Amino acid sequence: MSLMTTAISRREFGKRIAALTSGAAFLPQVSSCSAPQSLSKRQALLAEFRKADAALLAEDGARQSAAEDFGGIIHRLPLAVIRPRSESDIVKAIRFAKRHTVQVAMRGQGHSMLGQCQVEQGIVIDSSTLNSVRMVTYDDRPAIEAGAGALWGALLDAAYAEKLTPPVNVDPGYLSVGGTLSTGGFGGRTWDDGFQIDHVLQLQVVTGEGRVVTCSDRRNTDLFNSILGGMGQTGLIVKAIIPLVAAPMHVRFFMLGYDDLPTAMADMTALSTNRRFKHLDGRSAVREGGGFTYNLEAGYFYDAPSAPADTELLGGLKFASKTVSTMTYEQYYRREAPLKPGRYPWLYLCLPASQFLQYAADVFANPEEHALSVPRFSVWNRDRVKRPLARLPNEDFVVRFQLSRMPPSTFTNMESLLRSNRALYERARDVGGTRLTTSALPFSQADWMDHYGPVWPWLSDMKKYFDPNRVLTPGPGMFPPMAL
Ligand SMILES: Cc1cc2nc3c(=O)[nH]c(=O)nc-3n(C[C@H](O)[C@H](O)[C@H](O)COP(=O)(O)OP(=O)(O)OC[C@H]3O[C@@H](n4cnc5c(N)ncnc54)[C@H](O)[C@@H]3O)c2cc1C
């Protein structure tokens, strides 16, 4: 379909996509709350929380902010927003939701792209008040305990004060701990250390039954595995304990430019095997006169004074240009500046490495498919990612392929970008590719079943056991709501 298709109104378009992601387009319809019903639910919620003087925000401003996300496409207005002071407020909200048949979702920093942290006429729990960070030991090793709403930047600052770091960082420090542990959490170390969810020692969660449970690889393991990368389907994370490793003092950061993708990929694959660098990532840039330059980011971690010789680090690589800088580790983990609010329907895919070059060549050759985007890519060792809900292609090397679409504020035809995302996903899926959970990608329950494949029956059992009333996190459209 052409990107020039006639645009429908934003409201109508949002409604259609919301219907799709809530499963309504594929599943039996459930009746939505009538106005008087939702009014009385709102009053009941106000009464319940006012009594206990909790941080319930029912005014329009708070509700409207919780009705938006980074994607800026879906708009679902909740009854109210709760800023919990502790797990007790979350328990209370979930128990209320069960009694009054409304739904609940936790919102971290709202960097979701298609309504994943929104709830129409439900309760949004804003985790930003759960932002404590403290150093702990776990099995006699250094670790950090962080509230779900703590930002990765704050966690990194606290750890780095002790010359420590979590093994895997996400690029921007302004994402929440609970948000990335619910989606997976990848970054420049993923090629060798997996996702952030591969490095969690313990979680405290509130289940869909309103029970506070501590879980780990040794205790309540099924719950633990269904939460990590589980998009808030079986429980909401209150706090997490994350292991820490020694942090370097400096990073020698190279940006290596390539004129063609095959050469860039060959070098990146070689670097993903020989472990010369700690940080590896790739991003393309539009070249003057047309086409793209493919840039490899390669970061060498070290402690001064043992500065590395660039010639040694770069030996054998076939780049056409390079820039290099030396950063402190703090400058390195703070290097991404926040983006201005807008409407950003990003797509994150993962392809088998054997299929990637052909797939990417087709996308790069078609301006409609990569429209308005900064394509990014990175080669990951598949076996480093171990949690069951991280669904990646079944090959030794897999390639993350991301289209960070940045439409200008004047662009109205968002539908065309979502259709393109969907078409690209289907083509990736047909060659063994998968999506990453945080994508602006319309997905039905049947798509989720296909995505999870052999682990779907287990996930479905976990949902029945820990959230039997399907109170939690309707946004991704994985499980249809019970009749409201
Ligand atoms: C500019 C930008 C850069 C990004 N960079 C990266 C990156 O480097 N690495 C990466 O992995 N992703 C990245 N993402 C993708 C992605 O959007 C985030 O990983 C994810 O949404 C987390 O952000 P958040 O804290 O705002 O969570 P939200 O978007 O608020 O939440 C994400 C999902 O998790 C659920 N959730 C949130 N908190 C909890 C909780 N405590 N318990 C249970 N469920 C919860 C929400 O309901 C929602 O379904 C980026 C996104 C943007 C916009």
C-alpha cells in the first residue's frame, strides 16, 4: 500500500488501531462501560482511595497524560491515575479493579509506542513514585535494589559511585527499571551479555490477584519467568534486585563508517566473536546525494592509564571513515539525550543473521518501507538471551533491525507507517524473524500465540493462575478482557 493513501482522522485511526490491539477485531466483542457505569466506578474509586488518603489523581490533566505514550497514536483515557507510595496502594488498586471489573496497567516513563501502558476507563499506576535505589549484597555479591519507577540513569549513578555497573544498560537513562524489565531491555552489551532480564536476581511483584510475592530463579520461578519480558501480564513489578559488575573508568568510542551494509555486517559479526570491544551497535545515516552510510559503534572499556592503541583495536576492519572519542564511563552511559515529544511509531524486529542482508537490502531499496526512519541494527549472540519470553530467531547469530521513524509534526498519515510496520513484520516472520515487544505494531491475540509458539500454553496457564480475572495490562492485546 502506498504511503500516499488518504489519511483518515487521527481519532478514527486511533480507534481502529485500539480495536485491533485490544483484540476486539479478532475476538468476541465485549460490551464497553456505559457512561453512567464508568461514572459510578470512578466515584467508587475516589471513595476507596480518598478514605486512605492515597495518591489518587482523578483530574483531567493527570488522566490525559496517562492516555498518551511516546508513539502518540493510541489515546485511551483512564478513570484515574494512582501514584503509589508502596506496594499496598498497588494491592488496593488491583483488588478494587477485580471487584469493579476494571483493568489496571503500570506506566513507567510511557515510552511504549502503541498503547501498551494505557487502559481505557481503567486505572493507570504511575510507577515514578517507586523510585528508591539502594546498594545491597545478594549471595555475598554487590547488587542494587531499585524501585520499579527508578530510572536507569539514577541506578547507574548510584552504582557508579561504587565503581560498579549493571551488566547491560539500555541506551537512554530515562527509561524505567520496571518498564524495560517488562519489555526485555537491550543495549550495547546485549551481543555478549543478553538482555537486562537475563540479569535480575529477585523481584517483588503484585499479582493480578493482588498478592505481594517475592520471586527469583529459586523461588516462585514460574512467576519470575512470566514477569521478565512479560509486558505486565501476570504481575506488576514493585522492585528489582540487579547484580552489579566492575565498571570501567573510560570508554574509547569509535564510530566506524561503511559505504555498504555487507562489509559493515561482516565486521560486526567478526567483532561479536572476537570480543575486542565491549559495546557494539549499528546505526545508519542518510548520505548526501542519496543512500545510507552504515555506522558501527564500537566501545572499548578500560581503566587509565592502560590506554589502548587504536591501530591494534581497529586492525583488520574494513571501514571507510572513522571518528573517535574518549569518554568517562559516566559520559558513556549518559550520551543519549531525550527526544522531543512527538508521534513516533518505531518498529523493532529481530532476524536470523542468514536472512538479514537480503531482507535489509529490500527495505533500504524501497523508500516507502524505510520512510522517515533512522534504521539501526546490531548482531547478537542468540545463546546469551535465555529468558523464555524473549522470543528471538533460532540461529547462532541474530540481527536486531530497528526503524526509528521520526515523522515531522506536520505528517498526518500515521496509518501508512503502521501498515508498513505490519508488512515488514510479516516479511520478517516469514523468514524466521520475530518482533521485539516494544514496537508500534498492530498485533492480535492470534499473532501473540504465533509469536510465543511453544511457550504460549505455559504463558496462558500463568495468566490463568496469577491473573484469573484478566485485570492486568490490556494494552498489548494478548488476552481479551473478561466481560466488563
Ligand atoms: C527514545 C527511546 C529509546 C529506547 N531505547 C531503548 C533501549 O535502548 N533498549 C530497550 O530495550 N528499549 C528501548 N526503548 C523501547 C521501549 O519503549 C522501552 O524499553 C520500554 O517502553 C520501557 O520504557 P518505559 O520505562 O517508559 O516503560 P513503559 O513504556 O511505561 O512500559 C512498557 C510496558 O511495560 C509495562 N510496565 C511498565 N512498568 C511496569 C511494571 N513496573 N510492572 C509491570 N509492567 C510494567 C507497561 O504497562 C507497558 O506494557 C526505547 C524507546 C524510546 C522511545
